[in-house]
Amino acid sequence: MEEDFELLAKFKKGDQHAFELLVRKYKTTVYNTIYSIIGNAQEADDIAQEVFLKVYTKAGSFKGKSSFSTWLYRITVNKCLDELRRRKNKIISYETGFNEEEKLKLKDVLASREKDSTEELIQNELQDIIQKAMNSLPEKYRIILTFKEIEGLSYNEISQVMKISLGKVKIWLFRARQKLKEKLAFLYPQGE
Amino acid sequence: MSCKKFRLLLSAYLDQEITKDEQEKLLEHLKTCSACTRELKYLKQMKRIFLLKEKKEPQEFFETRLFARIRSKRERFAWRAYLPVFKKSILAVLIFFLLVVGLLNYRNFLYHRPAEIISDLLIDTEIEDNFEEELLEIYYGPLG
């Protein structure tokens, strides 16, 4: 965190290399957050560029009241929400249902204990299946699950990034998991 | 506490975000409630699904593309760097202009009103000439 503040301070003084280091450090995090929320690799890449462009132009307005990563996540969420709002006007939909083959694959992988035991091809397909499950959720649940499960943020950090109370973080995560459970109902046989 | 409330706690328990007191109550409940125990198992499985999700890298030349965009943006808006200086100059010119306009108007205001009053009192030159002719006629009889 201290390192981020130092880099940002250097960048504010005109050190372009400091900004490059910040981009290098956070590009994967930002990209994966967006990809998990938006569900499209090309769009995630474009939005990630927009996020860093905003950081570049707005760095001067960052007062350091929160950590740099919280500020960065906040910009990322806002950019994702802009994109989702744009989509609402356009009617873009991604497939969210699972076919039998996908259901079996997910069951098999979850049945095996080792993550590395799955072949690379299956791993790639599995990523698509997980993303499909995410795409099927309402946007606020997608965002909160991304921060918790993909980025591993604490409830406190999520509350700061999403500007919601801790109570709401708990309830939204609970509901998000319930929704996801409904979508993945084939994994949970009745009466088991 | 009802099962419904324990379900809410289960989600937070999974994330290690509950108090010690809540945890004790939850673990006590799980000993006797098979439905909540099964729910916890499902939730753990779901968490495992996300652990399977691998971190992806952005597309190729992410930084190169980003810095090219930054450069082009900087060039396009290079004039903005001079904006603070421009702003001050524009402000100075504006103030000077307003002062000049204000001063002129003030002078007009001062001298315009008396001029208006005088013009009201002034007799038309034609009437004045006629009046003069009439006077001469009175004194010296019809002219020419």
C-alpha cells in the first residue's frame, strides 16, 4: 500500500515510469475483475484500458483517503456499470444456460480433489462454464461475488468499494450465493 | 434463532466474517440441523468452483496500446497545459474590456441625460426662423 502511494506521488510529480509500474502491478487484477463482471474478453480489455486512462488523468484528484487499490476498484466498478448501462439500451445477451456436456464436466471436476488434475482443454472449458454461471446473475451480485471470490476482498473493503453498508455486503453475498446455487442446481441433487 | 438466520450466518462464516459469539451459536446449531449442514457443504463446493477460475492476462501489448492512447490524448489536449496561463490572460482582458465599456457607459449616462433635457427645450430651427420673420414683420411691416 505504501509502495502504491509512493509510486502515485512520483507520478504526480511527472514520473511516467512510476505510472508504468502501477499499470504493470494492477493490469491483471483490473482485467480479471472486469472480465468476471462483463463476461467478454475483448470488452474487458477495452474497459481495462479506459480504467487506466482515467487513473492517468484523475491521479491528481486522488487524496489518499482510501488505499490506491480501493480507488482503482471503484473506478473499475463505475466503468463496468457504464458498460452494463450501455448494454441495457442495446440488448446484448450472453448464453447463460448449461448443456448436458457442461453439467457433466463441472460435476466431474468438482468430484476430483486436485485442481491440477484437469487437462488444460477442460480447464479452459471450465472457465467458460463458470463465467456462464456468473453472467446469469444480476449485476450487483456479479460484482459482489467477483470482489469476494475472485479478488478475495474483505467485507470491509467491499463495503468501501461498492459504497454500501457492511450489513448489505452480508445480505447481497448471501443472496448472490443463493441465486448461483439455483443456477447450478444440477450439482445439488434433490434430497441429497 | 431460526434456520433462515443461520443460513445468512453460513455465508459469512464461509468468508470468516462472523464474530466468535455468532460462530459458537452456528456450530452448535450445525450439530443438530442436517439441512444447514448440507447447505454449508453446497456453499463450500460453490467456493471451490471459484477457486478453479484461473486468472487471465489482458490481451497482447496491453501496456503498449495504453501508452499509445495516453500519448495521443496528451498531444490532442496539449493546449490544455497552457489553460491556466490562458485563463489568467483571458480574465485580465475581460476585466479591462468591462472597465472600458463601463467607463464609456458611465460617461454617456452622465452627459446623455442633460442632452436629452436640452433637446426637449430646443425649438426646431425652422420654427425659430419663422418666429424671427414674424417679429420683423410686426416691427417693419410685411417684408419684401
